[in-house]
Amino acid sequence: MDRLTGGLLLATSATGIGLLSNLFDVRGELARLSAGLVRGFAEQARGLGRFDRSERLTAAHAVVVLCAYFEALSETDLPCDPRDLELTAAEQANLAGGDTGASRRLGSLAAGLLQAEVPMPVPQRPYEKTLEALSEFYRRLSGEVTRFVSGLALWDSLDDTRKERFAHTLSNDLPRAAVNRYEELFGQLALDCPEVAFWANFVDHQATRAQLETVSASLEGLQVALGQIAQRRPADAWITGLARAHAAVLDRPILTSRDALDGTSLPTLGAAYVNPDFRVCEVGPSDPFATESWWQELPVRGDLDAFLLGHLTSLQAVRAPLIVLGQPGSGKSVLTQVLAARLPPADFLVVRVALREAAADADLQTQIEQAVRSSTGESVHWPELVHRGRHALAVIMLDGFDELLQATGTSQTDYLLRVAAFQAREAGQGRPVAVLVTSRTAVADRARPAPGMIALRLEPFNDRQVTQWLEVWNTTNTAGFAARGLQPLAPDTVLAHRALASQPLLLLMLALYDSDRNALQLRSAALGQAELYERLLTSFAEREVRKSAAALTEEQFGEAVEEELTQLSMVAFAMFNRGQQWIGAADLNTDLAALAPDLDSRSAHTGLRAHLTAAQLLLGRFFFVHEARASREGRTLSTYEFLHATFGEYLVARLATQELHDLAELVRHPSRRSRPSTFDDAFLYALLSFMPLTTRATVVSFLVERLRGWPQLLRTQTLTVLLGLFHRALLPRHDTRYEAYTPQRVTVPARPATYSLNLMLLAVATTTTEGLSGEDLFPDTGETVAAWRRLALLWRSQCPSEGWSGLIAGVAIDRFWDDGRRQIRVRLQDGAQAEPWSLDPFWTYGFGPDHEYRPRTDNQWFAWITDDHRELQQQAKFLCDVADDVFAHGLQPWAGAWDTAVVSFHATREHPAASAANALVRLWLTSDQDSTPADLTATFDLCLQAALNGFAPFDTDTRRRFRLVFLRRLAADWERLEHAWVERAMRAIHDGGKDAIDEGAQFLDAAREILPAPLTALWPDRQ
């Protein structure tokens, strides 16, 4: 390789003249040297360390790229003899003479050969993309060659045709030939050096691919493939100790035995880990890699072993970190554990740093040294450790960046940049290091991406992976299931609950639930989502009560289980009322002290361990609650999060409905003062006055399922309670209980506004599909629509945007007439796509069915003008509301000369009331070629009636403009209209124009001028 790069390309004079003088006649030497390179590299690479081998392979690949080009060049059919392109003595002297045009062209070509960044295959990019990059590289190189040759003596002797052919051959034919030759040379190199094939996802033809496909679990394929490449040298004792610590994890159960029922066996991590699918991409500085939509544009891959092998054996691994993203419970931490166990210690020095256990305020080197001590019991300085494993590539796994963020609550925007800076420093000291960082996807963008950083997102399990995991589970429990008369858990049963089954840890939760008397299989078909969550959470609460409580009566046991679930629900509310998916330990302890002081009093000492907080007592027992930890200044900081957001959302709905159930019981035993004020809603108010339940659509779904599953009598009693509380929700409160519960600071009107919204939602959810009328909600007011509008405006002003959006998306308002009065009905959306809403101006302005302004006969019409468009625009400007601004923006073209068209309405018996602006916009849109003659005719008729009678007598200017637009559209589209209507319309224009006092003559004159002769011929005086 040295002979090829140095001897061929650089063994020239200082000017590079020797190279260029033989540029087109080097095929023999290139072929000999490149073939020797490819055949001999595997032998030469033996004994090299992992990083040295990767460096040599990278250089070898660069040589293959250039060799492919020059071999193809030497075989290219050029329109001249290549020997004629050798430099003459005069040209060589000119090139060596200094800063001339020729010497600059030579310098440009030399730079293209010796300094250009040769395209490298990388495991995150398809092989075809690498070939495309190579083709472009070769095209640029050919451009430099062409520019240089154009300055030689021979070039002037070529005619234009041969010059054009020369340039075309080098820019088109040569790159294709070079790519083909590259593929041949690359395939030969990949046969001897398998990691090169993994760089390019180019392993279909190799036995290694077959091995990976047969070993698709627990990253065993990675271990097998690396085992064939790894050097057979003994590892240092310290590195061996680290490797033993990593490998021991594979033989441990996937959970502690306390989480399983007696008789249920837990598979080991090595057996149960299933390689997930993933998406991967290099991240740019502005890429939104923390958003789901960005990832959806990338293809899903199923070759995790191959990607990790290619990444860790390429130089990109030591230049920037690889960040592994996923949802809670997706297996990010487990991936680092399994990967650490699978990498051969002879080639990789792996240190796994659990950031939840590391000192958050320590630098990265200190955290690494602490992790080594934690794993092996030995203290070592990082440089010494790397020196002892000098042949192995250091791989640092930083597990839990999201935990560091959540637990400390501090900004870590430069974290990934600091990791990359650490890599650069280590590389400069001769200690190259690859770094892998894990994080929850949603918070990954809290840190700016490092240049060249690769992001990998773990995908949820697909059906095949769920089935593969269940095979391990059922095999592990074959004897236990048989002894207890249980059936194995079938994939179809689990996949009925795909949202849970697709996350590995939640799949385990379903399996544990089913291990108790096949609970999931026996009830799966009939279970609604809310009932499934109730049974899951109840079963795990029952297990915890059995473990921690003494002998209890059946009633005491049930109360203890309910208390566990209530306290878990308070945790869910602690997150929900802060608008977060997690909660810090300090905040949670404060909330529990305010809502459940009895729990805080049970905090206890355990041996010599620290005093356990209420949060630790409550959540430390449930594996489906994830604790994120970090250490700062000797203190452990914790945050808690449900492994799946729907657990918390269900628990919010559960506690709200459970409290309603208890309040409804009061209806059965009313006191003499049975007014709603007798209901003790202090706890309910504390829970439901900080955040609209509509903030999360899933919470609303759980509420509806639970409430509508109650007996009719209980629902009726609950509705009585809710309406009574709703009617008084905005009145002053004097109950100071739970005033210490303040999950967030809100304004004075926000709490009663939020409470009233949630009460309304619960009341509507308690009914069936008919919902509630305005009189149900506002029995003491004569104008329910005005009362609703005032309250809705209060909600809009006080709710967070997510809560308001969820409200208008989930709650439907029906407008109707009741005995001549405007009325509304409030109901939940039925799940179907809402029909387009057609606004009725009669309803808006209160002109009921029997109102005197309503047209009664075919020839009767009614028009009115109201408000002021300018005032509507000013109101939107004043309110600064997004929705108002959008509507105002849509109407803005009407401002000025067309102002009154927006507020001038017209109605006939045939046509509903419509403004002139509405009619004209309909006309413009309906004139589209796709409209049917019937639709187009109906729209023209609406505009005709407005043109004749739709404006106030004083509004002459707007009426004139409207009529001109209408006539021009009629002149353009009359042949597409129904002929019978055209005849009627022409008579109406003629008669209205002649007889009307409001500029009728001008209307008729305009019609004569604008309409074509076939139309005016239809007028009575023309026939």
C-alpha cells in the first residue's frame, strides 16, 4: 500500500510532473500493485490492533478508489493516442517555471488526486448511495484531468469533435467504468477483510450474512462475526475483569424474582434479548432528530448486528458519538448491556457508564474511572487502562442521558459536544475512543448534535419479534405452566394489545399478568382498553400487597390494593397537572404530603439505609415505573416516569372517576340540605383545577369507557353531582383543605375555569350519545347561548393551548331551535370525521323559524346588513388570538371597497341566508372545471339573487362591484350552466334591471356590455 500511494502517486518531482507525464499509461503498474494490495492485506493486518486495522483498511479503501479510476482510465478509448498526451520538454519546463496557468491546472489536478476526501462507505448509508457518491467523485476528477489536458500542446491539434468526445468520455463513460472496477476491487477486499463489507452494507454474498441471519437474538451475530476478525491475543487482566463483569449480565434474569409469581420462571437476559429493528442517520445541526415525524422519513432496518459491527470497526466511531434513542421500555439500556457483553475483549475495551449512578458534576474521565471501579472493584486511571489494552479500541457507553437531564433539571445543551471534544482529545493523545450515548427520544434535542454524529432510533417490536420473545418465555416456563395447568401465551393474544406488546418491558408485563391463571388469555377478547389497564395495574398492586402486608381479611386486602392504586394515581396526577411525562422526587414528595399525608407518616428506616421518602416507598416496588437517577454533590436526585404514557393517563382517569363514584354515593343518602353545596368536592377540586383533562385525548377515552360502563342508576346519580358542582364552579370557595397542593402556579381565574371545564367534560361523558342541553348546563339563565359563549371564552383565555385544542376536537356543539329560541346541545364527538359545518346566519342573529324576517313564499326574500367589517378586523387585532387572526386574514382582501359585502346577508325560501362575500367566494371556487352543472347553477343562482336584492339601498358602490363580477363570471361560464336556469336568469336580470329603483338601469346597461349576444338574445324584448 505504501508503494502504491507513495511510490506511484508521490514518487515524482516536487512539481508532480512525473505523475502527469505518465498519467495515461500506468495500467500495468496500477493493476499489479492494487492486486497485490487486495491479496496481501489480510496477511499484513494480522497482529494489528483494532484501531490500527481500521486505519489501514480506510487507507486501503482510498487506494482502491483511485486505482479503480486509473485502471479504467488506461482502458478508456480516447480520441487520441495516450502517448501523445505525454508532456513535452517545453511543457515540463513551463510547469516547473512558477505561477503560470499550466502550473495552476497541475496543482488543481494534484489536489484532486492527493487531497480530495475520497467517498467512504458508512454503515448508516445504503451501498448504492456510496456508489452514487463515487460516481460524482470520479466525475469531478475527470473534470480536473480534462482541464489539465486542455492546456497541453496536443489539445490544440484536436478538432472540436474530438475535443467534445474527449470531454464526454471522461465525464460520462469513464466514471461508470471506474465504478464498475471499484466494485470488483472492493469485493475482493471485503472477502479478506469482512468489516469493510459491513461498512457498506455489502455482505449479501458472504457467509457472514448467513451467520447473522441464523443468529438474530441477543447480538450473537455480532459476537460471531467479530470473533472471526478478532486477534488471538490474551487480554490484560483488568480488561478481562471488565469483560467478565459485562458477560455476567447475560446470565441474570431479566427482572428480579420478586416481580414474578411463585412458579413463574424469568428467562435470562442473554436468552430473552431480541434484536430490535431501527432507523439510523447522520444528524445535521438543524435536524429535528427528537421528533417522530423526522424519523418516519427514514427506512426501517433489521440488521442491528451488522450496523454495530460496521460502525465500531470504522473510523467514524472515534470521530463523533453514536446516540441511541428510544421510548421508555424500548430496551436502550439493555442494548448497552448486551453489546458490552458481546464485544470481544481482545479487540474492544468496553466501559459502560450508567449515568444514573455517576456523579453528574464530574467530568467524563472521572465518570469512566468510577464505572470501572464499580464493575471490577479496582481503581485505575483512564490513560493507564487504555495503555494496558493498547491493542483494543476503547468503547465508552454512556447510558441514560435523559436521566441526567430529568433528575438534575439542569441544562446539558453542550453535552454531546463535550463528548466529541473528549474523543478528539483522546485521539490526539493516541488513545482513540468510540462513544455510544443512550437517551429517550423526546429529550434528545436538549443537547446540540456534534458534527458527524450518528443517531439510531430503536423501533417497537413487530409481530415477528413479539413471537420470538414469546417463544423464549414459553420455553423457559414449560415445566411451570404444565405444573399449574396453564397454557403457553400465544402471539395473537398479546398482539391484540399491540401498543403494549411492541415495547419489550411492557410485553414482559403482559406475560407476567398472564402467568397468573392465564388471565390475559381468558379475558383478552372481551377486554376494553380501560378494563385491561385496570386488571394489569390491579394484579401488580395485589402482588405488592401480598408481599408487604401481614395476613389481611378479604375486605382489608381489597382496601389495601385500592390504596396502592389511589396513590399511584396521585403520582399520575403529579405528572399530568404539571404538563409533564415525569415527576421529580422532591415535587412528588410535596404532592403526596399535601394529598396523602398518611403515606408520608409511614416513611421508615430500613437497617442502616437512609430514610425512605414517600415517593420511594410508593414507587420503588413497581417495575413499570421507571426511576431516573443522577448523583450530584453526594446526593441522589431522582425522577419517576411510567414506562408507557398510557399507564399514567389511565390512572388519571381512574382517580377522577373513583372520586366521582364516592360523591355519587351521597345522592343515595341526601341530608335535609340536599343542595349541591353539601357535596364535599375539595379533593376533586384539588385534582381537576390545574389542567384540562382534554390535554390528553387518551385520558378522555379512558374516562368515557369507565363512566359509560357504570349502571344507569349510578350514571344518573353521578350526573346529578356533576351538574350541581358545575353550576357553582365559578362561585367563591372558602374550603382551604389541600391548599398546599400546588403542582404549578396559575392565575386566580384559571383554577375555577379549568375546574368548570373538567366538570362539563365529565358530565357530558357520563351521558350517552345525546349529550347535555344548554338548559341542563345553565338552568337559571334565559339565554343559554350567551352563557355558553361567556364560559367558552373564559376557557379559551385560561386553558393551555393543548387543553383548548383537545376540547374543541373532542366535544361537539349542536345548534338548533327550541320553541323559537336558540339552543345548543353539548356532546362528545362520536369518533367519525366531523361533517363540514354550515353556519346559519339566521341562528347567529336569532331570527327564529317564525321570525317576521324569514321568507315565507317563493318570491319573498329578505336582506339585512349588520355590524361593521372594520370593527371585526379591529376586534381580531385587539384580541391577538390565532384563530381570530386566521379568519381575519382570510377576510382581509374584502377590507376597504368590499367591506359591506362581508356583513350584507340575503335569503330566499330556496337559498339559506348567505353574505354577499360568501356567495362570491363560492362562485369563484365552484367555477372550477370539476364542478357539476347542477352545483355551478345553484351557486350562480345564489349570486343572482344577491345581485338583484342582496344589498341595502344605500350601498350602491358595493352592489355595483358585485354585479360586475357576477356578470363577468356569467359571461365566462354560461355554457356550463343548465339552460332552463339561464333563460330564467336572463329574464330576471332584464326585469330587475328595468324595474328596480336601485340603479336598475345601470345593471341592465352593464349586462348589455358584458354578456355575449347569445345571452342578451334571451331577453323578452329581443325575442
